[in-house]
Amino acid sequence: MENNALSAGVGSLISTAEIKVLICYVISGVKAPVPGKQLANMFNIEGIANYFEVMDALEALINSENLIYNESDDTYTVTKKGADAANTLKTILPYTIKEKAFALTAKMIARLKNAKETR
């Protein structure tokens, strides 16, 4: 697999294909719309993937019909095609990065849901 992505630090994903699979994997796993900019920022801060690479991957996944973008609330949902691809290819991802990204995304979604409900 070609290492064609900018690094977010030691141990981060450096393959655009891996970043795309990870995005589909976490969005399909949390079963909720995910804010893309927050996801990219969180992945960058946690050293999972470079912010700009995540944003580019989100755009590519929309173009390939693996994700749907909801402009009204700036969120992304995974299509059946994207979920199937993530399920098939999830073994290419390092276990620790996959689990860390999923846990962080689930926590982010829970916080956002809680914030909406407590207004």
C-alpha cells in the first residue's frame, strides 16, 4: 500500500486508503451522523491522521458515494456501499488505531447528543 498521506505524528495513518476505510468504519460503527470538521480535528489532535488528509478523504468518499454529506448540519453519514467496504477492509487498519478512533468518535457523538438535549 502506497504511503501517500501526510503524517499526523508517530504511529499515525499514512495511507489515504487506510484513512478512507477508517472514516467509513467509525461512521458506520457509531450509527449516527458525524461532523466532519470535528472528526478531522479529533483525528489530528490524537495523532491518528492529518487534518487535511481526513478532509480530503471525506470529499473523495462523497464523490465515490461511500458517504452522504448533510449541508444543513455539516455532518456525514455512511452509505451501504461505504459500510460494506469498511467491513470488508477493516483488517488493513491497525487494531489500536481502529479502536481508539471508534471510541473517540462515539464519545464525541454522545457529547453532541447530550448538548442538544440539555439546551
